[in-house]
Amino acid sequence: MFIAPTNTDSLLTEAANENLYLKLVEQINKDFNLANEPIDFPLSTKPFELKVQLHEKIYRLIQYKFAEYLNLLYIIDVSEDQIKKLDGSDLVVLSEQVAFLILKREWQKVWFRNRL
């Protein structure tokens, strides 16, 4: 049974412990490219670097390319309800929370695919 991690660090630790971290990185790269927002994390990207760079990318998208940001959320299939529950008053905090929701959704995809 899939139990969603509660924060980015626990998610990345779980992915590494299950030997699925590289697949998670591949999934993120794939979905960002599908949304025409190329992000090319090398497979050598460390979990902390992934966390920081993803946060920065989401921050820039929200601030400068909002339509593309919405399209990315649609492509990745992030829950609209979860997004609506976030407090958008602080863009830095919001982008960090959205980055976690993206990671959580990508992790679900990878986790389920490797359980079948």
C-alpha cells in the first residue's frame, strides 16, 4: 500500500532506500519536457540538489511564466484541491510547497509502476 511521505526529505530518502531515486529523477525530467519546460537533472544529481533546483524552477515559473506553471501542474497531474489549499501569500514558501506536491505525485507514479 502506498503511503505518501509527509515532506520532501522523507520522500527523497524513501526513494533512495527503495533504489528508485534514479527513476524519480527520470520521471521528473520526462514530465517537465512533456510540459515544454525542460529541466535536465543529471542522474548524478544529489537529493539535496534536486530539492533546491526544483524549488528554484517552480519559483521562477510562478513568478514569470504562470501559464506554463499551470500547464506543468496539469501534465504532472498534481491535485488541484491540494494546490488550492496552499497559502499563496509568500511566493518562496508556496513554491517550496508546490515542489513537494510535484515530487509527491512523481513519486507515486514511480512507486506504483515498480509495484506492478
